[in-house]
Amino acid sequence: MIKPVTVSLGLLLSASAADAQTIYPIDRAEILSGARFDFKVEFPDKVDPAKLKVTVNGQDHAAVFGQPGTFVEREDGKDQSSLILRNVALSKPGSVAVEVSDGTRSRTVKWTVYDTGPRKAKNVILFIGDGLSPAHRVAARLLSKGIAEGKSLGKLAIDDMPHMALVATAGSDSIITDSANAASAYATGHKAAVNAMGVYADRTASPFDDPRVETIASLAKRRHGMGIGIVTNTEVEDATPAAMVAHTRRRAAYDQIVEQLYAAKPDVLMGGGAANFLPQTASGSKRKDEVDYVARFRDDGYSVVTTKTELDAVNAKSDTRKLLGLFATGNMDGALDRKFLKGGGVKKFPDQPDLTGQVQAALNILSKNDAGFFLMVESGMIDKYAHALDMERAVYDTIMLDNAVALARKWALARGDDTLILVLADHNHPNSLVGTINDDMSTTPNVPLRERVGTYDKAGFPNYPAPDADGYPSRVDVSRRLALFSASLPDHYETFRPKLDNPNEPSVKGNAPGTFRINEKYKDVPGAVLRPGNLPAMMGASVHSGEDVILTGTGPGSERVRGSMDNTDVFRIMADALGLAAAGR
């Protein structure tokens, strides 16, 4: 069991806080015993190294970390000095006071180094519904299970778990996270800044030299020799999957993130994003060089698949131990388009697997490792559709996530109680279910459609067709649909109707760089209403919100899922279940 240590906030300044040194890891950081990290001090001006003193619990830093720091007199050519130590660790649990003095100013930060008990779980599966809000969960339950006389006709697998908690999501620089630093908190147990993953975002110009913190994928592989799997239906270079192994403060650096994915060599890597694996001259490539990472993975013994048919063939084989699956050049398509509407990229990539098929393949391969595995599974298009105010597509991908969780839970149950399964969002979207929209889409409305939004007793119950075996109604264009709305809006035309051709595009690029304007495509849709936004012009889509997200868990170690938690605590739950601390081996 993790042994918490109470930490008091220590801050000693001989000048104002604004003029003090910046220390990474930051104040009140919680550090797993034996986990590797970079230690850095940034000084606000150029300092004399002879006057520099850095101590850890009163001892010289070089003695504690086993190496002296590298002093940079003028960082990035500016009159600002720094001190950095790469790849250090602390093995003794307890409270740690780090004091830095340059002869004029001094600052102290406090860390907690924590231990874990003996290993409880052989495997950990972390499911992330990117942008999954409570409204998505309720809507998915209504559509996939049904409701009668106010009572649900069934439970979602993501809700029918023995332990539940609320998880706070703020980052180190803002109350609102993006997917990079949110997933990074889960992967490392450290707070990060927006757009950053696996690092503390420092002041240097390079987005790749920032102080690193070790990820759970690295720890699981290094400490126990465990298998590693990363599965998504977004681009595999995108923030959530990349954060499991990558280190950069620039989440958009896809070429370099692919390089880091290759260096990390997870046993299973599946999703979209082939464009940044292909050499620059290849069709569909977005790389800026001629390196062929598909070929590199294949040369390293990976089976490479690009379609559902090929994935099914791999699933039928018993000897596959390493797999790269890239099923689209960009993001994969969601369940509603693949199964019913055939919109989005389905015409270009008609043979994409479902998230459930990807998870089954990952389980088949990773379970061959006798040391166990860590698997992250993301239903990432929930977020993309929520940004685009495309509620139906977001809900169908929530149902898909639930199916994947149900599959994993069934797999784990058949093995006995050796797998910790956690399900949560990385951040929220400000979506709410307010009632139903009462509108026969076969007719032209004779009143503004907003007048057909039923609330309270006028909402009643939706009339979607009975779901199929996978929980999906065959139609979303029914006459009494769920009314799901966002509180964050760009200027757009609200049609109050599902987009049956392609995913919604509420805005397009504006005339001025970095701005957006209304998409005129929806202007003449019957009943459409001009909806002035409440966001700045540089935002062309809905944005994330800062509410807590829901975490549910089952399996060994899930008893720690309870009450109100922080996103960094999710890492601690997994680290404790796997016994990853130096003293807990």
C-alpha cells in the first residue's frame, strides 16, 4: 500500500516570489520511489556558480542524486542561468526539502517521495474516454440500454463497477487541461502544462529538452519486464496515446513523437495516424523527412496491419507478439459513420476495425507476456465530435467504449482476479442533456426548432429504435431525439438535427490568420438558427471545461478509487497495484 506523507508548504524567499528560482519538479510534487526524473533550477538572471548552493534535505544535491548538476551560465544565449541533472531518482520514501540559493535569493520546495506495497495486479488496463462527459454516459445508457417508466433497462459496463471517484483535472498552468497534460498526469503522476506530456515545460526554446519524468509504460517495462500496449481510434501520435511514452511540451510535433514511439517500442500500437509514419514522398505522408517508420517497425519484427481484415488474420494467429496497426492516415472514423452513415473517411478507408476488435487483438498479444502488461485504450473521437458539437457521433463512440470495456472485463473475469481495470475521462466537455427535440425530420418545420425542444414533462422519453446486439440504434434521425447542448460555442448555425452526411463543421477558417467564421453550409437548413458564440474568434469549436471527471474501477487495487481525487492519483493507483516503487519490488 502507498504510504502517504503529510507535506507542509515551504517557501523561503529573500526577494519576491516573482524573482525567485523556478524548480522542477515543482512544489508539492509527489514522486514514486525509484522513478526517474530530471531535476532543474532556472534562475531569473545570470548567477555566479561559486555562490550556488543546492541541497536536498540539507545534503549537497550531488551526494543525494549521485551526480553533480550541469551549470549553464547563459541559457539559450540569455543572461539567465540554470542547473540541470538528468535521469535521477530518489529511493527513500518521505518528505523532501529542496533548497536553492544563489547567494542573493533562496527558495525551498517540498516533495513527497512515496512507496508502494507488494504487487497486487498482474495487468493494468486504463480506458480513457477522451472528453467523456457525464452527459455522454447518460445518453449512451439511454440509447444502448433503453428506459421505461423512469428506470434504465440496463447498466453500462463503465458504470457497473464496484468503485467510483471524482477526479480533478487542472494542470500546472491552468484550471483547464488539454488531452496532453491530462493524460500525462495519468501516465507520470506529475502535473504538466497545457500541450506538454512527460515533461515540466521550461523556458527554453526547444520543446524537447524540458525536464522529463518517467512514464508508467517505462516503469512497468523497466521494473517488471511487462508488455506495453497503446490502442486508440485517433492518430497514435495524438496527445493521449503519445503521453503514455513521449516527452515533449509540444503535442503537435508529430514527426518527433513518432520517433519517440519507435524508440519506446510498445508491443502493441494501434490507431490512425499513418501519415507521419510514411516517408515524405509517399502518398498521404505528412512527414518532413524520408524516414519510413512503418518499414522500421516491420524490420524490428512487428506485424503491420492496415485494415480490419488484416487485423482479424493476426487475431487468428497464435505467434504474433508485436503489432503495429495503422488504419487511416489521420483519425479513424467513429462507430456511427462506420456502421450506419458511411460518412467521414469511410469511403477512403472502408475496412477499419472497431475499438473492440483492436482491444481483443491487444489482449491476445499482450497476455503472452508472463510478466503481465500495461494497456491504455482510448476512445478518442468522443472528444473530436464534442468539439464539433456533433453529439450523436460522440454518444455512439461512448457506446463503443463501453463495449470495449465489457470485452476486457469478460476477458479478465475468465482469468481470475489479476487485472486492474480503470475507466475515466481525461477532461470534461461542458455538455448537458436538457430534454428531447420533438421534430419529425421528414417534414419542414413550421416553427423555429428551438420551440420543439421539450423540457421537464414535455421531454418524455426518446424514441430511438431498439438497439442491436452491440447497443447501437440503427437510426438517429428519429422524431424524439436527445437534446444535448454545449455551454461553449463558436459562432455557428444550430440545426437541432443530426448531421447525416458527414461530421459537423460548425465553423471554417476566417480571413484573418488564426480566426474562424461561421460555416455557411448550414445556413439554409430548415429551422436553422444563427447562434452567436461565447468564445473568442480564434476558437472555431467547443472547448474543454474544468469540472471533475468520473473514474470507475474494478480488480486488484481498485479499492483506492474513492471519494474526491486528483488526476495524478490515478498514476498512484496503478503504480501501487503493480508494486512499481523501488522499495516495493
